[in-house]
Amino acid sequence: MFNLPWISKRWFWYRNQGPADTTRYDRFVLKNFAEKPSIFDDQKAYETAETMEYYLQNRGWFNAEVYHTKDIKGKKGQKANVTYYVVPNKRYLVDTVDFISKDADIERTLDRIDDETFLSPQDPVDNRLYEQERTRISKHLRNNGYYAFSPRYVAPLTGDSLNHRVKIDLEVLLPSEQTHHQKYTIGKINIFPQLIYSDTATVFRDTIIDGVKFTLPVGEEFFVKPGTLSRNVFVREGQLFSQQDKDRTLAALGKLGVYKIINVTEVPSIENDTVLNVDIQLTPRKPLEFGTDLEVNTSGTNSTVTLGGRRFFGAGAGLSVKDRNLLGGAELLVVNSDLNFDFDFAEIDNPENFVNTLDFKVQTDLYLPKFVDYLGFWGGLQKMKLLNESFYNRLGEKSSTRISFSYNFVDRFRLYQLNSLNVSYGYEIPQTKTSRYELTHFGLNYLRPLIQPDFQQILDDAPFFARSFEQQLFTGFLLRNFGYTYTSPVSRRGESFVVNGNFELSGAEILAANSVYNAFAETDKVFEISGTNGTTAFSQYSVLEGDVRFYRDISQDKQFAFRFYTGVGVPFGNSTDVPYVKQFSVGGPYSIRAWRARELGPGGYLDPLTQGPDANALLFYQTGNFKIEANAEYRFLMFDLFGFKWDGALFADVGNIYTLNDDPERPLSKLAWTPEFETLPDGRIVKVQDNFLNQLAVGSGFGIRADFLYFIFRLDLGVPLRNPYPTTVFRNGEATEEVFYWRDLREFRLRDLTINIDLGYPF
């Protein structure tokens, strides 16, 4: 019943074939568990062998042979084993390729680009390469004026072979009853910026702006400024027709986000049959959009529900407003606000302590549909030949400028409050269909914590925590953040991968200015901001992160997923620690799921606050400057129930966090290759550092994912298998010399189970 291979689906099918098997339960079983058996057909087996031959011949094995045999088995001859025998024989390879055409201009064009052919010498005579070659030729000609050209004018491959080497003749055919292929130029360009197809009786008026004709309904003004539209139209009057320019125009107008229908149509000119007039028809969408959402979650430090301890639960609501044409130039304004509460069900009888967290956030993003060069930075790099010209042109054409403002208020009642204010300026740059960059030039992030007495006791016992939990200002004026994302297409084997990289820098410009000031003033002054709320330090650090994900579809209902993540944060200048909110942690629903968030590490350090069945996850705070983690999942369909898919997952997680320097308050926490020892005053020798590989935590478990169409509900049950710290075995109440890391599952208790509830996949 869980889609396991040793349970016969055919049994369910046979079991429900009786005349009376028509109840709702029978139909449910047939739909979700049964599978009709596949009946052997000799003709289909023959056709399968024939199809294999065709496939091999299309891949260059022209003399391939495939045949099949059948073997009837079973006590009653009920089963047939079919064996296919494949004899490919020798493959044919490309010797030379000659491009020919009765159109002299076409032939000269093909000779100029013959070095780009996909049919290279020594390559197999493969039909897939031929199809790529047809597409290449058609694409090049359509980008150079041949509007009516298509791949059908490229003739099938012909040639002579000798010793399995083929001299190929690739011919471009002429149009029917014509002596050549016609080139076309662009004539008049007419833009209909507010075309409503349902209103056929509308009277239009024409307006010429910068040589482009705009046709508007009478009585209406421009919905989007005409300059914005002209800037995103790449077909030009008098130029040869180019499919690439048309595609660029469609993509640029679509990127504006203000039109629901975009048509670019070529209309042959009545006066000249080699001229194409271009009509661009645009139907606007409603500029304003409102949205609300309700959310049930487990977030932040209370990211798990723990048996035998406290139960944490989150609920919240959000409101979003989107204006697609804020200033009339297709500027996109997005405002999102969220209000979330976290509840402690262990305190359900105590109203004062039942709500333990309030989290309010408002995020405002303004996207400008053009590239605004920050301080002339990119133009200067291009003039100095330090920037590739094609990349610079892509910046101007494809990128959008982003201005962001956000405010976040977090109140962990009886512990602390956090006020965070962020302002940034940068770009989103689509590089290709599969990759993109995000660059933030300017960024200011002000962080102000307010500490409650109960939390101050924790800070007093954890100096590293206190140092990184101060009032701070994160800054960047030339480079604040740089991110890169690549998503590969799914291969024929069902494989794909995703690469994410991110680099964050704060305080470099302030440190440089501080150093210059001190050099001239001959002082050791450290730049700070003094105010009524105390002194605010400029935080100086860099963080580098890398995330690689691999997916393999084993079948339609089964998938293997893998993720590897690593990151490092380094303070510099006047900062001694990376800010707490920028450090790394492990545990929780998106990390090592056998432990709760911030419960593990760093290294082999064991935090006393995490011990015991009543450990309070709100007080888990362990972080580090280096993180390494790997996660793997085997995902499979269990059943369909009530119209929704219920998937199962077997998962394994491994990883930890580490400090880069010695931390006396947290022994065994430093990232190290070799163990380090220290002699105590009483003569005992103790290990103070260990090989970081020996400090990796390992957890595993089982998960359920319910796909409710608009969201995926996830429940993961994690079991710790290996602790990152050594555990001493007790014999008769006394410690022995035996020390181990792997846990003895024979001593497993229900309280050792960690339950994670969240939405969406973990990776």
C-alpha cells in the first residue's frame, strides 16, 4: 500500500474485477493501488525491435540489426520473458561537409559560417546533429533578412561513404517556382499601446514620437510612457529583418510586466514586396493587485515540535500590494507585510507565557525597468576595457534596477527584542535562460537589540554571543552583496542540478576611509556613531556561501535529491566577530533534522542548555563561522488520497558548524585538521581540538509530504545516529575508558525523536 516493489499491484487489480466490485472502496483501490497486467504481444515485440533499429540508424549505425526471442515460463505458461539482441555493427562518421545551394548568396553565406557546423569531422552521422544543423542554418538566415526561411528548406542528408566515412552534401533548396530566397527590410513600425480586442468600434488617433507611430484610442492618454516602450523595441526601420531582434523585443516588453498580451506582427508593404511593416499590439493588465495569505509554520529557533519537551507552533497572516506601473514608466512596486506569532503549548494554561514570539516585517521593493548605472561605475569599467562589451550590453538590455526598504521587529517575550532596518540598491541580471546574477551595490542595515534580564544571564555566560549581539550597522557602498544562480535543464536521464553562490561584504569602504583618516590625522580613532541609543559600531566582515543541489528522477513517482552546502564568515578590520545574525547554524527543518535549530555545535562542543528532556529550544543559540552540510533524500509516491498526492521520503543529513579561532568558553569548537591536546595543572592530558571530520553529526529519518496543490505540507521525523561530541560509556554507574560517537539504537527512546513541521521541500 506504500508503492513498495514487493507488493503486487496486479493482485489488487484481479481482486477487484468481480461484478460486485463497484463500491466506492473498490473504486478507490483500483485508482490508487491496482495496476492492470501487461499482456505479451509478439507483434508488439517485433515492432519494438524495429523501433530500436530505426533509433540506431538515426544515430549513425546504418547497418544495425535488432531481433528478439521469447521464452514462455511458469507452471501454466503464464509468463513470457523477452530478450532483444542488438547488433549495431560499425558506426558511420563524418568525413567532410559541403554546403551547396542554387542561390549564390545563400551558398556564400553558408561558406562564411561553415566553421560553426555541428557536423564536424570524426563526429557520427547522427540525425540529432543534423537537426541542430538545420536549426543553426535557419536561425542565421532569419537573423540576416531571410524572413520566409525555415528548416524545411534544408534538404535531407546525402553523401558518399567509403570505409564508414561519409562525405556529406548539405543542400539548401529554393522556394517553389523561385530562383532565390528573398531578403526583407523593416518598414514602418506602429505600436498599439492600449489595444483592447473586445472593443472593435474604438476610434484611434496616431502620434509620431521619435520616428515611431503610436496608435491610441481617442480620448485616452498613454498608460506607459512612450519612451519606455521605444527603449524596449529593437526592430529598427530600414534594417534587415532579424528574428533575434523580434525575440529581444518580445522578451523586453514582457519583462515590463504591465501587458497580458503582446503581439509583434510583420505585415508586407503594399508599395514594396521586400519591405515588412511591423505592428506591435499591446493589451495592458490591471496595474494594481492585492493579496493576502494565512500561514501555519514553525520558524526561527522554535522550528521543531519536540516530544517530551516544549511544543512550538507558529501562525501568521500577510498582506501584499503590487503596482505594476507606479510612475507611468512600468515601474513595479511590491509591498509585503507579515505578522507572525509563535506559541508555546507547554504554557497553554498560562496566558502570559503562551505567546512567546511576535515577528512583524514589512518589505518594499521598487523595480525600475532599466539599468541605472550606479555612479557611472559600469560605464567606467567598460571604457577601461575591464568589462566584456557583450556583458555590458546585456546589463543595459536585460537587467532591472531594484531599490529596497524593509523593517523587521522581533519580540521574543522575556528574552530580547530586535529592530532591523534595511535599505539597498542593486540589480537583478538574467544572464541566460538558466542563470542569473543579483548584485547589491549600496546597502545599509541597522540592527538594534534590546536585551531582557533573563537573556542577559545567557549573554554573561557566553561572551562570543554577547560580542556579536550588539547594536551594529552593516554597510556597503560599492559592493554589499553578490549572488549567482544556475539551474540546469533536465537531461534525458532525468538529471538536473542547481548551483547557488553568494558573497556578502560589510564595512570595507568604512575601514578604508577610517585608515585614510588615521594616516593623515596620525590617530587610532575607530569610526563609530554615537546617539541617544548608545554607540553603534560599523560591522566589518565578509561571508561566502556555496550551495549545490542534484536531482535524479528514477521514475515518474520516485526521485533522488542531494544537497551540499558550505559557508565561511570572516571578521576583519575593527570587528572581532561576525554579527550573530550573519553566522551559521545547523538543525531544524531545513538542515540536520534530527536536531533542533541551533542545538548542535560548534564542533564537538556540547551546550548544557540542550540537555535533558525539558530543554527549552528558545534558548538554543549555538552558531559558528564555518559550516559544512550534506543532505540526501529518496522521495517516492505513497498513495493518492482525496485527490492529493502523499509522498514519502527517506532522508539522511550530515554536517556541523565550527569556529575559526580558539574559543575557551566552547572547547572542541575550532575547525582543525589534527587533534590538539593540553596538559592540565593536575597532570591530566585533555583533547582541546579534534579533526573536524570526526565532529560531523549524522541524522536520518522518514518524512511525509502532502501536496495540496498550492502548498506542500511536510512532516519529518528525525533520529540522531551520530553525535558530534564523544560520549562516555557508564558501567555500573562509573565512567569507563570507552568513548563512542555513534548512538546505540537499542537504547532509542521516543523522546529521542525530533519532529519537524514545515511547508515546502527542504531543498
